[in-house]
Amino acid sequence: MLQKTSQFMREANFIGGEWVKADSGATIDVTNPATGLKIGTVPKSGKAETRRAIEAAETAFHSWKKTSVLERHKLLRKLHDAIMDNQQSLAELLTMEQGKSLTEAKGEIAISAAYVLWFAEEGRRAYGDVVPSPWADRRILVTKEPTGVVAAITPWNFPSSMLSRKLAPALAAGCTTVVKPASQTPYSGLAWGALCEEVGFPKGVVNIVTGSAGEIGDEICANPLVKKITFTGSTEVGKMLMAKAAATVKKVSMELGGNAPFLVFDDADVDRAVEGAMVAKYRNSGQTCVCTNRFFVQAGVYDAFVEKLAEASRKLKVGPGLEDGTQQGPLIDGKAVEKVEEFVSDATAKGGRVVTGGKRHALGGSFFEPTVIADAKPDMMFMKEEIFGPIAPVFKFETEEEAVRLANDTEFGLACYFYTGNLARAFRVMEGLKYGMVGVNEGLITTVEAPFGGVKESGIGREGGHQGIEDYLDTKYVCIGGL
Ligand code: ADP
């Protein structure tokens, strides 16, 4: 077993302010994807533990919702400071369980803290309305109230920041929470419990349960005390949660899969486009829902783009995340590697040309070479499916209309990117792309100030921006008569 490097590493559930084991005592092993070695264990909990966490959140809600917005603001600011004071240690824990480079992990922790600060501020601006009344003797008020107990289910690719943008607005709004982190990366989620405890959040405001996704998810969906589910993960699981949550008409926010296109037009600055492509493709080793899944490049700059992208991809330093200079960590597990291998063999069988990479990395384990595949065609798997790995398929197109049509030919609609030097085209294409987020001559667009989220089957709701707190507030209309 590895040495426990972080003071925030917890191997227990956090329920009603207590650190507790699963009822059965059963545990799940957590491994380091860079070494394959066990880091530790977390409780394998089920329905009973989840029910208790929900009840603790419900009890805490009665007093938490009555705290002043300024009190919540101050606690969230303390939480922000605690995260930043411990950035290095939290980032090491994150790299150890998730695999990403320490530089990226430190960035993720900083973004987590930034969401906390942002929503601490937005909580103070959750204004209602006073509406001009059509009646002389009545007045109309519209107020905002916290929704209630919120359940947050989070994925393994950004185990800290995906939780932050749910937890922070929920707490700022006056909601209490039950969190289920992904079983591959539970420690960054549990660390939020340790941090909230340290800065003095009341018991039961934040509860965290690890274990069986199916059992915990079923209890969350069925329990009428839960008023909202916020989920980041696969479209498949998101749809299932929405269907189950319908039984008690819960509010839902869904951040689901993507299939991001990246368009490069003949009039683009190709060097800038390659720079943007490197971030949009290889961040977190390609394991983000906004990572480019399909590059579409116009015929005039196709060869130059492919060559430059391949050259930059070859230079990426692959290695364990904790090693100095690493730019690409391992994939999350062996299954993920098998899946990217399937994308490569499907593409080569259908005429795709591997320009660089294309196979497991010499380091072994779940390391994979940064890969560029030219001559991509619409019948290849990556036209429809999310790659979630370091493979860059490049399609060639002739006309703007063709590029926009191909880019939109997917049930997903999360992020997209395009590069052009022509202003009129920039507007045409921006308006033509059916996506929730568009990067124009930019490959990295996520920031706490802007609304993150998708259209079509990529999800419902927005996280970040001033929109990000709305999902945790209910609107109440009050009519005051007899005046
Ligand atoms: P990914 O493919 O990124 O792992 P998943 O949708 O499988 O995406 O996982 C995202 C989160 O959803 C994780 O915390 C996972 O444990 C959880 N999850 C998976 N299956 C279910 C389920 N049936 N009910 C509730 N949560 C689930």
C-alpha cells in the first residue's frame, strides 16, 4: 500500500458530521492508475447508509435554510481559502487516484476553489422580483428559496471540480447535500467532507456516501426527501436517473456525454488552431466531456494541420502524473485502454491512417500513446461515440455547409470549437452549430464565470455563471391582497 500523503484522505462515509464505515463493513479498493497499486479502501455502502445520509441532510436543511446569506457566504469563503491553502496536498491526492499530471491536478483544485468563491458571491445576488401589479389593491412579489436536499453524483475524470460546481451553488443557495463520488476516485470527493468539517459547516449540511452506484442511485431517486439530483456522467446513466427521478418529480441537472467537433477553415491561422487543438484534445489525456472527438479540416490546410498536430502530439511527455514534466498521465483503467484500442482498429480497418501513436505506450499499464488518425470517415466509430482517450481523428471537408452538417450530425450537443479568420463566417458557423458552448479561435473555454452545459442529449441545466445557482433555487410567487 502507498503511503497516505494527504491529511484530507478519508476512508469512511461522512454522514451527519460523523465518519462511519459501511453497515456491513464491506469496502472497495481504490487503485493508482499510474502504478496499478492499491491506495486504500472506501466503504461499500448501499441503500441504508444513503437513507441515513438523506435524513441527516433533511434535518440539517431546517436550520441551514434559515442561516443568513452572509453567514453562508463567509463559510464558503473560508472553504475557498482552506482549499487554496492545501492546493498541493489535495492535488497530490487527486493525481494519485485519477492519474492526471500534477500540474493539471493543481489547476483542477484551483478551479474547484474558484467555483466556491464565485458561488459565495452569487448567493448574495440571488434576487427575486417585485412585479408591477395589474390590481390596485394587490402587490406581486417573486422570491427565491433553496430547493431542499440535493443529491450530487459525480464522475472520475474531474473528481474535485465536478463536485465543486454542484456543492458550491447548492450550499450558497441554502440547500443541504448528499454526495456520491465515483468509486474510481472517491478520495477527492471525501476530502470535501474533511474540508467542510474543518471550516465549520454544521453537521449534516454535507454528507458523502461511497459504494454501490446502483443501490445508492436507487435510494436517491426513490427517496421523496431528495428534491433535486445533479449528475455528471454518461448519457446512459443520466437517462436512467431522469426516468427514475420522474416517480417523485425531482428537479434534475444533467451534464452528460459530448462529441465535440473542432473545425478548421482554410482562412484560419493553422498554428493557433494546432495550439488550441492540443488543449482541446489532450487535456486529462482526452478524458473530458468537452475534449475534441472529431477534427474537421478544410482541404486547403488539411495536410499542414495533420502534420503539425502529429508533430506536437509526438512531443507530449507521457508518464506518471506525479513525475516532473509529465503532460499526459495514464488512462483511468484497463477497460478504457481496450476501448481506445477498439477505436484505432475500427478506424484502420475502414481506411484510417495512423500518423502518430496508435498503440499502448511502452510504459505499460494503462498508458496510451497520443494518437493522430488521418483520413477519418463518417462510418468510423468516433463519428458517433465518445472516445475519452488521446486519439485525434481528422476528417477532410470541402465546404462550410458540409462541415457544419457533419459537426451537427450527432445526438450530442455539449462543446464545439472552430478556427477561422473571417468574421462573417465566424457568425454564420457559430449560429449554425447546435451546441451549448462554442470556442471561436479558442480551444479551452471553461471558466467559473461562464455557463457550462449542453443541448440535445448532452444534458439539462447549466453549471457556473450566474445561471449555475438557479437550479438550486425554487421560485415562489406571493400575491399580497387587501391593500
Ligand atoms: P463514466 O462512464 O464516466 O464512468 P458513469 O455515468 O458510469 O460515467 O459514472 C458517473 C457517476 O455515476 C459515477 O459516480 C458512477 O458511480 C455513477 N453511476 C453509475 N451507474 C449508476 C447508477 N445506476 N445509478 C446512480 N449512479 C450511477
